[in-house]
Amino acid sequence: MTAIHTIVTHPGGAHKDDLLACSVLVAENPQAVILRREPAPEELTDPAVAIVDVGGSHDPARSNFDHHQFPREHAPTCALSLVLDGLGLYEDALRFCDWLETAEWFDSRGPKRTAEWLGAPREAVARLTSPVDVTLLRRFADAPEHRPGELVHGWMNAIGSDLLEYLRTARAGVERIDDACQRWSVEAPGSAVGTIFLARDAVPLDEPSASLGRYVRWKGIARETGALVYPDRRGEGYGITRYEDDPRLDFSRVSDEHDVHFAHASGFMCKTSATSPDRLRALIILAATGSTS
């Protein structure tokens, strides 16, 4: 993508997609100024001026990233999708950012249809809003421009940088896990529990449980996966968690086991000093049945 010195986005109310799209562009171009106004005609043809969520043009070669001119039947898309696609990161973002598709629906279809797509009541969408959303969007919308060194510009740079770093390392991380992990079938009474096991010395990870979750989604094996076993960051043993709240597993059942030093009361995970694969399998069976026999 061409080096960008100016980012132009629409005035008025701000939304997550234009804020995030501008944040990604700022992370790639830290000295770029953000202007909240309608673009001039000559800016639409200047690739050093990014036009975001306004302008009626999607032309990455000219740094134009608007989706509002797409036909009604076009797949849900937002300005952030177009910017990520221009950076070659969109497919990975769909795989590794569960929130992205929802953001696309919300921006292109509105809250009512998004709630229907999610299978949730309309009011559930509003209940997911936090003061973080409100404050960032309001401060972004309130000023006609944001320049390097200012508070909002700095926060946007941080948001975009974190997102890009995550996306540019996520694929490499899951590929390393793919080479190192083991896939178990733990024969619990009633059904086998598909389990992903990552040995302590296999791949160093900052967030092993989250990384394994991304791996499962990347491999497309969510339906057959019930448990994840990963190195405990706070001890020498392992954490065991149920994947996507698999209803067969309740790890509060193992709370009294001699080698379990923590079991969450809700039953979604436990921590154990056990390192033997046989013992780890036995704990999964116990969580599934209440008995290792």
C-alpha cells in the first residue's frame, strides 16, 4: 500500500468500522493526519490520501475504502474489511477475529438484522456496548481532525498496531501449533471427547489457551473438539479447559483430586500439576462422568 500522509473520513457520528479502519491506517502511517470531512475530488485520485467510509469508491490502488456504493445483495462488508483486504490480512482476520463478521453485519445491515443473524434479541446488541466504545467513538467524532501527538490519534495508533501485530503473528502461531500439538480422542463413557494437547516444551506461547482456540477454528475442527490441554503459565503442570463450553465436561468435578490445585466453580477449566498424558486424559474422563472407573 502507498505511503499515506492524510486520512479522510466522514464527518458527524463515528462508528466502530471507520474508527478501526482509520486506526489500522494510522498504525501503518503514524504521521498521517485524520480529517473528518467530505473528500475533495482530487483526493479520490491521490493514493497518498486514504478515503475511508466515504467517497463512493472502493479502489485500493488509490487508497479508497468505501462500501456504501455496493448493491443491497452484496455480502456484509465494512470499511475495516476493505482496509484489511488491501493489506492482505482480511482472510486471516475472518479466521482469527470472531468480532469482525459481526462488525460487518452491524455496519451494513443495522442492529435489528444483526441481532437476527446472531439469533439474539434486538436489545442484546445494545447490552454489549461499554464506556470504552462510547468514549472512543465520541472523542473521535467530536474533533474535525486528529494529528500525531494528540490523545485520540495516539490511542488509534495503539489499537491499530495491536490488531496488525495480532493478525501478522496469528497464522504463524497456529502453523507452529499444527506442527507441535497432538490430537487425542479421550474415550469417556457415552462419547469420545476430541482433545487438543500441547506439550510444555513444544511451542512457547504467551496465551496458550487462546492460541489453541484459534488453532481449532483455523483447522475447522470445532465440531469434533471438546477439550484443550495446554501448559499452565503459572505453574509446571497444565491447564485443561472445555472448548466452547462443551456441555459434557464439568471440571468442578475434579476439584478434590490430589493433583488439581484449582478448578473453576463454573466448571469450565482446571489447573493441575499432572504432566503425564495418561493422567491428563483421566482428568478429562472424570470431568465428563464424575468417575474415572
